[in-house]
Amino acid sequence: MQALYSFFQHEKGDVRHFEKELFKSLDKIYDLYLSVLALLLDIHHVSLVMMDEGINKRLPSKEEITYNGTV
């Protein structure tokens, strides 16, 4: 969006330059998407580790005892 706005604000804009900036922004969006997916996987892994640690405690709570390991 910023690349398009910048293009329309310049009177004598080089189309190739703005096109390159637009594709660079699209690549950044894809990288951000992959980072969010990786974050979800990391959060899932941490939650599983925390539940396993809770089950193996000396005095687990009622919720930790009834955890069956499924997601």
C-alpha cells in the first residue's frame, strides 16, 4: 500500500523502481506469514512441555492430572 501511495504522490516516478519496492513489500508479507506460522508451532510446543512438566510434578493439580495428552 505504501509503495502505491508513494508512486501516486510522485509526479515523475520511475515505474521500475516502484514495482521493485512493491515486490519487496510482498516478499516481506510472505516472510511475516511464515513467522506467524512458526510462532504458532512454538507456542504449541511450549504448551505441551508445560503440561508434561505439570503432570510430572510431585503434587500436580486436578487439571494436570486429568490431562490426557491430546490437543
